[in-house]
Amino acid sequence: MAQRGPSGHGEMDRRRRASSNYFELDADRRRNKSERSERLSKRLDTMDVTPATFKGSSLDDEAAVDYCCEFLKAKFGFQEGSASNQREHVLLLLANGKARCLPSDPADQHLVQLGNKLFSNYRSWCKFIHTSPVTYTGNGIPNSTGSGNLHMDVMLYFLIWGEAANVRHMPECVCYLFHQMLSMVNADPQGHEQQREGWYLDQVVRPIWREASNMKRRNALNKPLEHVKIRNYDDINEYFWKQHCLSIPVAQVGQELTQNHGKTFYEHRSLFTMVLNYYRIFQFNIMFLVLLTVLAFAVTISPDGGKSGWVQFGRIGDVVEPYTTRDLKIAVVAIPFSLSLMAFFKCVMEVCHGWHLLTSKESSATSSRSFTYGSALATRIVWNGGFAVLFGTMIYVPLNQDKDTTLLDNLYPLCGAYILPGLLVLLTQAFAPQLINGTFAAKFVREGESCYVGQDMTPPMSNQVKYIVFWILLWIVEAITSYFILVRPLMLPTLSIYAMTLDYQNSLVSFHNVGIIIAL
């Protein structure tokens, strides 16, 4: 008895061709049997949808597409029904583009426009992995002029996409297939090496799909596996963000994914995830409070501190007894100290959150693991941690010893040294991002530089200016409101509690009653 497959039919049953899934009109059947005697271009001319300039032009899209379709079908074994569908798809796209062209446009304008839309992601992908885009370099396409070789590129891309199944969910995988297969076409422009029908589906798409389908595996209790134990489309697609993928032939990429490429993204559901995702909000709120507190302290100890309104800022920087300039400097040090301390803890949380990437045994050439990211993270930890200790010492020693120190005297040069690199990076990213993107320095600026997605999402400068102006105005209003209503009225009570000498009934004695101030 013959063994039956999932469909209930025997294994020897003949597989249906794609063309049998579609209703075929008698007129189309007769036209196909007559070897397309009534060509699509002729019918378009009859319907008068083609500009007069293009009628009878030397660029014959249909003849070129037919040649490319037959050549590629024999070269890679695309299914006959799928090839016929994509042939009609491409011809209709070209006809639509041609109908929108102006009489003054070049004859191949519609073809160039389609190519630009189709290959924009492919060219961006090539730039990201530092390789040159591949274009068809052979000859023999009939009636093609100028950029007529684009017919081969466009037809190959649609044939790859047409039989890609769920591989379409991995755009960079499709870019890889197109890059490799077009290189194979250029290496054999005469098409001497041919494959049987179904070779592309069986040898290229199915192994990749089989790896992606593992995400549907279930455990012994028939429940889906945990997300850390399966690979989804994003994990597999990330393999093609590395230049290493170009060294793997298309017929072996499924085996490569199975043996040498594991899961790349682990979703950590922890407190670290929440803090890192909203770090900029936490950082802004804390630094906003520190800045307003330092400003209120500087105003309070100034000669005009007892006045109201804007007059109180008239002599800011001067101090009255019993305070000294040293107290004002210590307050100013609190600003870079808070910034460096938060940046240090952020780096530590990144280490905890991305520990699997830093300690992964996979090669950095085939996974998200990156020595550059690890070294950049270590550099930021040392930089921010070192300055946090330095600024903390500038605060702690003068308060304990009640005297100025050499470090405190060099406050402003040290603050400038800490802020200058970040300021230069911000200016470079705003006005000349090309100096950083795609270089070794990018890892020190952007943690996700190994991520292909979101590389070119910088908004136009006009939108950035509007965005910045809006937030500056909002911050000014918020600063004025928070200062006069929340921070300034609490400064004198805080200084009074700080100067009090209290008798504690327990062993928990805080430095200058700081514990009480924090509790209040």
C-alpha cells in the first residue's frame, strides 16, 4: 500500500502545477497556443493608454521580459506557473509606469522608476554590509537600449519573490538571494548551467522555511515553547545582516542556518528592560530636578535671594555668609556627578540585559555578538564610572574637611572634559551623521549599530528644528512653573534642616539630616 502524505494522496501522486490553480479564459488559452501572437504591448496601443512618444519605440518590454523569464526559469528551475504569473505581473507594472510617463521623458523612464522602487532596500542592504550592488552585465536581451538590462534584474527579483513563500517576511534574506543568484547569472551569461523545474523551491526556499517553521514546535504538553528556545523570522533574518552570508551559496544557506546560526534576540522581561526603554525619560526628569535645585540654591545664598520675581536672579554667583564660594562650586558639581552616575548605572544595566550577547560562543561574523559593542560598552563604563568617582570625590572631601581642594579648583575644566565628547557626538549626528554611520566609532554612539533596521530614519532638518523648538518652549514653561511653585519655596526649609543639630534616639544618624530631607 502506498504511503500517504499530509494531503491524503500517495507520494507518487503528481503535484499540481501553479497554473492549474487559476481560471484560464479560452481567449487567453488560444493566445498562448498561438505563441502570443497578440502581444500585450499591441493591446495597450489599441486601448490608447501608452503615450504617443513610446509607441513603436525601440525598447520592447514584452520581448525583453519574455527572454529574461525563459532564461531565468531554465537557469534556476522556477515553476512554470509561477514564472507566467510574475511575467504578467512585471509587464503590468511596466505598462502602468509607462502610462504615467510624460512625452518628454526618456523611453526607459518607467523601467528606471520601477527599478529604483524595487531595489531601494537592496542597495541600502549592500551599503550596510559593505558590498557593491550587483547588476546584470550580460548581453542578449532583445531590443533593449540604455538601462534595458534592468529587465533581467527586475524579472529575477520578482521570480525570487514569487516562490519565496513565508521567506518574504525576511526582506534581507530576499536581498541575499537576489544578490547571490544574480551573481550566478553574471558568471554564466549564456545559461549553460540549468536546473530542473522546482530546484529553487526545493533546494533554496524549503530549507530556509523549514528553519523558520520550527517556531511552531510544541513541548511534551502540546504547548508552545518559550520564546528563548525558538527562532522566529527576525532571528533568521538577522543572519543576513552580516557580510559573512555572502560566502554561503544559496543552496547551502538552509544548512548554514541550522548548524551555525542560533537565536539572536532574547526578550528579557525584567526591571532592566523597563528602565532601559524609558531611560531618557528618567534621566531628563532627574536632571531637570537637579538643575532646578542647584539654581534655587545659588539664588537662595545670593545677596538678592530674599527678593521675589526675576529680581532674585540679579546677583546669582555671589554668596552671603555663612556660605562660601566653595558651597556654590559643590552644588554645581552635583550636576555632572548626577549625569555621570546615571550613565554608569545605565551601562551596568546594559551589561546585565545583554549578557548573552557579550558572552555568546557564536562567531561575531554570523550573530549579533560584537566585539566592537563589548569594547564600546566597557569604554563607557570606565569613562562614566571614572568621572562619577572623580566628581563624587570633589563633593565628599570638601564637605568632610571643610576646605578647598585642587580638584574643586579645576571644576570647570573637568566638567568640560567630561561633556565635550558627548557634545561633539551630538553635533556630528545632527549635521554630519555620515562621519559616524558605518564606522568603528558608531558602536560608541549607538548601541544598536549592528541592527540593520532603522538605519536611515533621521527626519529632515526642518522637522528636527520644529521638534526642538517645541520642546524648548515646553521646557521653559515647565521650568518656570516648577521653579517658582515647587522648588524655590522648599529651598529655605531644606537648608534649615540641613544646618540643624538634632539628637537622634537611635543609631541611624544621617549626614546633616540628609535622611530626613529625603524622607520629607
